[in-house]
Amino acid sequence: MRRSLFRALPLALLLAFGLGALALAQTQTVILPVEAHAKADQQAAIMYARELIAAGDMDRAIKGLEDFVASHPSAADAARFLGDLYYRQGRFDRAEAIYRALIARDAGDKESHNRLGVVYAAQNHVDEAIAQFESALPGTDSIKDLVFLHRRKGDLTQYESQMIRRANDNPTDADAQEELGEIFGTLHQPNAAIRYFQRALDTQPKSIAALNGAAMAYLDLQQHATAMQYLGTCLALDPFNYACVDNLGVAYIQDGMYGDALDQFRKAHRLEPERPEAIVNFGYLADARGDWKRAVTYYVQAIAVNPYTAESYVNLGIDYEHNNLYPLAEAALLKGVAAAPYDGRIRYLLARAYAAQGQKALAIEELKAAQASLDPEVAEIAKEESARLAGASGP
């Protein structure tokens, strides 16, 4: 479940917004084998579900997929997609049942292992989640989840050391290099991340994961032109890759090319309307143009599509706070804490909302939580604000 592949713009930058000749096409008759017909049928079912989601009708999308999966028991892709929609609705038991059934049928189904890990992580079943994410590697985006889970478990340093040894002992293992690059990216160490993504590309130059990962690291360094080069290579290999399409839009934003960025986000949203990242970025562009009310509608829409993406709550909280709507900010950010309890940005913004309403003790508590953020910028801002608030007079 690729929930974290788009580039989140830095908290400081977000706060800065106001705190930011025609031819006839002939075709031949093609006889499809039975397997191809089955594959085409379930892809059509998924596409129809996506059309319903794009139209705002999640319930009909789920009902249609339920009927399709019930009559097509071997349609693994459709079943997995149905599980994804259950997860987004918080129906963890149904999502888990689908993923477990798929794994029982095919123990090597990495995508289902990954998704089952997401379900377990959302319920704080740490060891079970780690086991599923490990079973999903290589080939899925489980690394970021593993970093957060090991952080939660208290053995992140040991996990990081283990992965460094593995990568350095196997320098031509592209997967090991790419996975370590993802770890450093998650730990906000973009230079180290780039080094290992490049090692992966030296061995496997067509690795979409390494190309996208390197681009994200360059975006962290504000080197958007270099990021565009990596994303251009990614899209030349896979023109319909959601992550690379969306991240190219973010690179365009960094270059001030808002119209081109909007085109990319629209393309990404057409590809996978059930995902929240492009919707969040629609909101970001609305904010950039000064239309915060429209931006809020996008962030709320993104939460409705997937309530577990932190950026939706971060941006929503910023807009409410910028417009002195602190009770609304508090309500939104409390939901964000429940969805992403270890995101330091949400905790920091919640502290601001509490402080603005005179709830100093609660604000200090949230700032303490924000200081544990893996993002050193957020941690430092929270530390400074905590010291300032603690030294201020009053309760």
C-alpha cells in the first residue's frame, strides 16, 4: 500500500503561506486466452470502482467490488483493491480477512503482506506488522513503515545498523542499497539516501524505486532540476507511475511552475483517484493562490479518501490556525494524532492550537511529543517553542 510516495513540502514552507493531421486507427481482431480475459475483467472492475470513487461514491465502489470478488474468487488484484478500500474506511477486520486469504493462497504475495502489515500497524500490533513488512521485501514500499515501527519498538538504532551492514557487505545487491536509501530518506538524511540510491542504480539502472527515491532526496535538498531528471527517467520507463507523476508536480512547484504542477496532479488523480496525495497537492496549489477555503475542501476530501495520510491534517491545521479558527484546528489535528501519532508536524501544530486557546499545559505536552520527530527541523522548532512557552508567565 503505497501511502507515502509523494513529496511533502517542508513545514516551514507551508507555514510561509501566511503563516504559502488526424489518422484513422485500424485494429486487428485479437483472440484473448481465458487467463487474459479474466485479467481484463478484474482490471475493468477496478477501473469502474475508481470512476465511482472519483465521482465521490465510495459505497457503490465497494459494493460493486464485493459483488465482483464474490463471483470471481481468483481475482486477486480486485480482492486486494477491495481490502484497500476497507482499510481506508477503518474496517480493519474485513481488510485483514481479505489479505490473509490472499496470502493463504499465495505465500509469496508481497503486496498482500505489505497491506496486512499496514492493517496491523494501524492497530498497534507492532511485532505482527514488522513480520508482515519483512515478508513484503523486496519489491514493496515497506521500509518507511519498518522505520517507524522499529522507532515505536525502541530498536531503531539496531535495525539501522543491521541494514547498513547488509548493504555494505553486498555492494551489488540493488535491493539492499535501495532499501538503505529509503531508510536514510525516512530519517531525513538526503545525502546519505542519494549515495545508496545511486549504488542501487549502478547495478539496476531501471529501478523505479531507486529513481523515485533519489528524486525525493534531491527535492529535500531543494535541487529540483536534478530531481526532475530522475523523475523524467522514471516516467520514460513507466509513464503511468503514480508516485513519479505526482512527485514531478511537486518539483514543478519548487520551480514556480504551478500550471505544470497542476497538470501532473490531475494526471496522477486520474490514474488512482482513491489515493489522497494528488488531492492534498490540489489543496496546496489552492493555498498558494490564496484560496484557503477551497484548499480546505481538498484536504477534507483527501481525509475522506484515506484518513491515514498525515499531510492532509497538517495542511488543514495550518489553514485553520492562519485564519484564527483554533477550535477547528484542534479538532482536525486531534484526528490527525489518532491517524498518525508519531508525526511531529501534527503534534507541533496541535500545540500551537492549544497555546492560542490558553491551554499551556496541553501545548507543552504536545511540544514534548513533537521533539521526538524524526525530522530534525520539526524537532528543533518544537524544542525552541517549548522553551519559550515554559518561560512565559501565566498558567
